[in-house]
Amino acid sequence: MHRVPEAVLAPGARIECRSAEWLVRGLGRSSDGQQVVDVVGVSPVVRLRR
């Protein structure tokens, strides 16, 4: 399985994914060790979505 390098993120950072802007709320790990990023939408089309 190909692993994608982890992004260096911190709570409060803003990221763009699929032409939408998101605010990083927190970071964690899944049960298999993958990075999990908790975000909330800030662009109009995704505003307040998690």
C-alpha cells in the first residue's frame, strides 16, 4: 500500500481541498496509525460543515 507523506498541520491552520477552504480544528491518529485531521468549512459552499 502506498502511503502519502503526512502534512505538517496545526490547529488554526487553513487548508484548501477540492476548491474549498477548511480550518483545522484538531489532529489525531486512526486505529491503524493514519493521520486524522478534524476540520470545519470556512468557504461559503462548505461553511460550518465538518
